[in-house]
Amino acid sequence: MLNYSAVNNITLFLIDDDEDNRELFQIVLNMIDSSIKLVYANDGMQALELVTDPAFSVPDIIFLDLHMPRMNGLEFLSATRHLKFLSAPIIIFSTLIKDYDINRFIELGARECVEKPGTLESLKRVVLRVLQAHLKKP
């Protein structure tokens, strides 16, 4: 079970070009704990601009879609391997994840790969599991 005190003052960074996915993600976070802050970028290019800004606060977990315009998830991972924010777990969070790509994503810094679930309840279960697995223990 998730220690709800562990979610106080946490920030998640969602990099996803689909507005509906971002809204569903926010709904699920509100269901889990309304104190969880969600920061998002519309694509890898916008995310790269954010993470290279000195004012950017390192999030607790990064959820990264693979299939986006301008800069996709793989390009974002490649471009940011050397940045300090990589101390935050990066979760590949995408509709289509090919088994043969998983090792490449891990080599580039991702902690795990998760296919986007099809229902709100299954999204909630996935997010809770990721939070349990990757939040720093108090």
C-alpha cells in the first residue's frame, strides 16, 4: 500500500502531446491525492526547454510518452542523458512499446516502461504502482 505521507509535496512531470491524456492523468492524481503537483510539457522539445532552465525544479518522477511531434521520447532521452535531473526516475509511458526497444530505453536512463492503460481505473492502478515503486521512502 502507498504511504500517503510519501505523496505530500511531490511533483510529477508528464511529457505527452495528447491533451486528453494529460487531463486524465490529472484526474487520476486528484483521485490519489490532490496535493500531488503535475507539471507537463506538450512534447520533447518543450520538455527540453523546461529541464534546461535553471529555475526548473527536479520532479520526483517523470512520465515520458514516446510518440510526440518535434522531439519524441527517445530523442528527449538521448538529449538529456547528461543532465542532473536524471536522478528522477523516468518512466516510459506510451501506447506502443516494442519489447526490443525496452533495453535501449533503459540504457538511455529510463527506469521502466509502462504501456498506457485503457481505463481511468487501470490508469489509477498503474500510477499508484509507479509511485510505490519509485518514490523515495521517507
